[in-house]
Amino acid sequence: MWSLSHITNEIHEWLSSTFNPTWTLIFEMVLAGVAVIGLFAVLGLVLVIMERKVSAWMQIRLGPNRVGPKGILQSTADTIKLMVKEGMTPSGADKFLFNLAPFIAMIVAMLLMAPLAFAKDFQLWDLNIGVLFVSAISSLSVISILMAGWASNNKYSLLGAMRSGAQIVSYELSAGLSVLSIVVLAGSLSVSDIINSQADGWWIFKGHIPAIIAFITFIIAVTAETNRAPFDLAEAESELTAGFHTEYSGMKFALFFLAEYVNVFIVCAIGATLFLGGWMPLHIGSWDGFNHAMDYIPSSIWFFGKTFFLIFLIMWFRWTFPRLRIDQLLNLEWKYLLPISMINLLLITAMAILKWHF
Amino acid sequence: MYRQTDIIEDNRDTAQGNFVINVGPQHPATHGVLHLVITLNGETIQKIEPHLGYIHRSIEKMCESLSYRQFIYVTSRMDYLSAHINNHACSLCVEKGLQVEIPPRAQVIRVLMDELTRIASHELWWGAMAMDLGAFTPFFHAFRERETINDIMEETCGARLTMNYMVPGGVMHDIHPNFQKRVKDFMQLYKKKINEYDELVTGNVIFQNRMKGVGVISAEDAVSYGCTGPVARGSGVSSDIRKIYPYEIYDKLEFDEVLETGGDSFARYMVRIREMQQSIRIVEQLIDNIPEGDFMTKTKAVLKLPKGEFYSRVETARGELGVYIVSEGATTPYRIKFRSPGFSNLSILDKMVRGGKIGDLIAAMGTLDLVIPDIDR
């Protein structure tokens, strides 16, 4: 079975046969860094064009169809336009923080890619607390938003940033609790261990109804955490014009924009890893022929297929639902999602101890 | 004249943690150049002051220097979403002064056009209001049906938005031969698609939570602030000019005045949704029964209204539009005054959303269905 790890193995062998181990490590780190930056850019472009096509399809229109075949180069053209545009800094703004904020958003999004397993044996950093690392780093993204909102010296930005602060901090709880329920089931915080524990079936199937509840809570919470509609109160176009990035233009705006999409990709990748088995192919009990056929599909296709399915789900929300009000948003978290996910975690823990899951 | 400086200098306000924010004149939710000065405490609204005049074109003054045939075209630019009905109100007023009867064919065509305009206007309101709440897709679904109406208008009147089709004495020219067929096609399409509206917006839990119990107007307030149209009817105040002071052939038609008693944003929403169905009902009654005959009464080339005062009122998509003409017997009116529904409806905004959140303001403003050129004129 072909996998992305074949490429990395060959590069590794070639580098180790040419250089000494220290230089090999340095070159490999540089390559990984370049790959992450490349992935950041490519994912941003792909997701933007995907969102525009999905929204066009839901809104009975064609969407971008002029630049390149079927308009697939539209987001590239948009990026070039944003890069040559002047990045304005308002005169009343705190210049240092204002210019720093987009980079923090970008760095957070890039850091989160480290523990993701994109395919079999294809992972930047298989650290033993991978899931904890993800939840720790993702909570940093609120800092960039608060920084941008405060430094802009604009009341709309400030309102957006404050909304976003309340929202991300609250929804992290239920996102964390639903992640924890899978950690309890798998018995490990390491991403590769969690994936390997799903070799005989994905947790969403093995974990009975509590796992499905955890999955639904997770999807709702991460939609809110990434500030996507119906929880896009930080941007809230019709209320706050553009929320925390009202004053940003050019590439600084584009960094926020790309970081949002890359964050969506990352949370969906984590959802796919925890609940849908990451790069694990779909296996059904003792259907050996079927399982064997599924094994022939490369693991990277399984991973990206599941991730993009979840991304499509989140885009579907955005183009269907109206936005919540800020008090309703916090009510939903503190009065419904948090108690549900707490009880659910207890159920799952009992299930894991009593070995009730498959 | 403006009180804006007073708010900023009011130290007591800012000492309590209040701050002032300008919504508009350029803002996605004001649908035009409305300027709201809002005093906020956190997210809670303390006070709203609408500032008008950004699109004031002195239409009333302009009308006074134009002849009775010409000034009607200017009024299309007041409430551009119901241009037909504005023209209709002015034509009615001039006809009242001239004391001409218009032929039955023209009357039926006028009513048909009015009701199609009302549907088109409510369609646009529905899409734009959903967009205010953060749902973008309904806008495109609404425009699918609205385009069909615009195509019908384009064929018969030659324009899609500012039609200028109604003139004193009747309508400018006869309907297009395809008119009846295309209107029937539209009604079929509309009946097929109306369920989508409920599936997409009305039944949505988030939407209902955003609308119910928000921006409540009591029946007394609706009367004392002079609200008309769907805004008043959402509070249970009967205010349909088509029923109270019937003009043209409305007294011979079967349709219900839509009344909701909730008074909140959701009631106003339901009034407009149900009103579209009533308009469809009217169109259905008339589309096969357009009488033969002239579409216009012969009038003199230069119209002169006798000395006196004339007033006519019609029900536009937004409420009561009144046209008041004072004539000195010349070829141009001495004074013209328009009573526009948007102006009165806007005045209750502060009362209805005080104490609510910013999101409530946007939702409630959406249900007022404001057209800014109609407020400023």
C-alpha cells in the first residue's frame, strides 16, 4: 500500500547517506518547516475556493468561474492582490501589537500542525501528550484576537474581540471535555496511540451513544472556537462590520483570514483523528474481503477525505444557519453543552472501566 | 440641532461605563445611509438616536417645480422598492383633483402591478432580514423569485426598479401580450418554493430565538408613534388602507387583512410572510379577469388642478403613503407633502430595542423594513 511515508523515508535515507546525523536532522527540520508553511498557504487557498464553491452551490449560483479552469485559481489571484495591497495601520492604533497580532494567529495555526498524523507514519512530532498540546496551543488563538481588537483603537474591533474572548474561553471547556472522553477510551494522549486504538473500528462506532454525543458536542464547540457561523460573533458582519479585523487590510488581513481557514482544517483533522480513526481505513468486523479492499486506499486519502467531510459539515452550518446572539451563545455553552459533556464524560469513563465498549 | 455632542459630553453616562458608537451612515445592516448614534453599556443598548438627511434630495421641493405629469417620475425614487405604489398614490391624488374616472382595465392593471410590487418588496425584505441575522443563503433564494417579477415588470413597463408606469388617467401603455402567462408562471414557481422559506428560516430554532420576544411594540405605542403597515399590524393594530379606505377595486376583492398580536419581531415577520400569500390571492382573482377596454382616459396635454387641497393615501409594502397636494390652479403644485411610512416606523426604534443587545437592534431594525430614501426623501 502506497503512503506518504515512502517519500519521507527516501528523503531520510538519502540525507543520512550524504550527511552526518547532525546535518541530517537540521536539513530535515528545515524541510519540515518549509512543508508546514507550504501546507498553510495551500490549505488556505484550497479551503477558500472550496468555501466559495460550496456557498455558491447552496445559494443557487455558480461562484468564481473566471480565473483558471472552473475558477480554481481565484483564491490565488486574490492572495496576490492582497499581497501587493498596502497594509494600513490606523494612526490611533498601538502599532506594535497591531502588527504582531496577525502573526500570532498564523504561528498558532502552524504550531497546531505538529502533532497531526496526515498519513500512516507521516507525522511531524509524535509527542506523548499530543492531544494536550493541541488544546493548550489552540487556546492561544484568543490572544491574537484580543490583541487585534484592543490595538485597533476601534470600538467595533473591541466589541468583536471581547465577544470572541468570552466565546473561545467558554467553548474550550466542552471541546476539551469531549476530547477527553476519547482520551479515556483510548487510554492515551498520544495521537498515534489514539489512531492505533481504532484499528478494529472507529471510536464513533465503538463508543456507543456517548461517543456520538461527544462527537456532536465537539463539532459544535469547535465551530464556536474557530469563530465560524452560526457562532461568528467576533466578526458578525451585519452587526460589527468585520469585528476584530475591521482595521486590517492587505496581507495582515489575509493572515487572519488564512489562519481562520487553517484552524478549521486543524480542528476537523483532530475531530477526524479522535472520532473517525484518522488515517485508519474503514473496517467492518469480520468482512475480510471488504476490509482488505479498504486497505488498498492510501492512508492519506482516508485522512484528508474524513477531514474534508467534516470541513464540509462546518461550511454547511455557515451557509444555512442565522447567527446567535451573544447571551444565547453563552447560555448554550454554560447551560446545555457543558453539563451534557460533563455527564457524558462520566458515562464514558464508566464505560471504559467496565469495558462496555467494543 | 443634533444632540450627538450632548451624549458625548454627558459625563454621567461615560462614568457608568457607557460608550457611544456610530452605526452608519456606512454600515452593512442599515441598508442605506441611515446613521444611528447608539449609547452602549457593554453589549446592552441604552439609547438610540437616528440621524437623518444623508440621502435627502428635496424631492418635495423638486416636485413643486415640475408639472403634474412630470412629478410622478420623481416619486419612484422615494421608496424605490415599491415604485409602482408611489406612482399610484400620486396619480390618485392628481385624478382626484381633475375628477377623472379611470377605465376598469387600468384599475385592474394598477392593482395587479401594486400586488406584484408588494410581493417583490417583501421578498427582498425577507432576504435582507435573514442576512442581517447572519444567514446569507435566503437572500439568493428570495432573489430567485424576485427576478421573475422584475422580468415581468421589465416586459410591460420597460424598467425593473423605477417603473414610472402609472400616469394620471390610467397606465402609460397596455400590458405586454405575455403578461398573463408570465404572471401565472410566477405564481406556480412561488407556490412551489414558498415551503423552502419556512424550512430555511421560519422554522429554524436559532431564528425563532432571535425573533420571539424581541423588539416588542405594544398596540398603544404603535398608534401613538404613527406606525403603519406590517409594523402596526404585527402589534394587532388594524391599519390596512386597502381595507379601511379602499381605492381602485380593492373593495370588490377577497383578501384578509393580516393581523398578528405578538408585537415582537417574529409577529412582524409573520405578517409579511402571510401578506405575500394574500397578495398572491389578489393576483389570482384578477389575472384571468382583466376587462377589455382602454388603459387610459383621455386627459389634456397640460394638466391644471383646480385651486384647493387634495389628499390620497395608499398602502405600500411598508405602510401608509399619503400624498398631499396644495394647488393654486397653476400647472405645478404650490406645495406637495409626502407622508412616508418609513419615517414614522423608524421613530419607534429607540423605544423597542432599548435594553436589548446589539444583535436585537439589528434584528428589530430588519423587521421594520426601512428604506432610507423613503425616510429622507
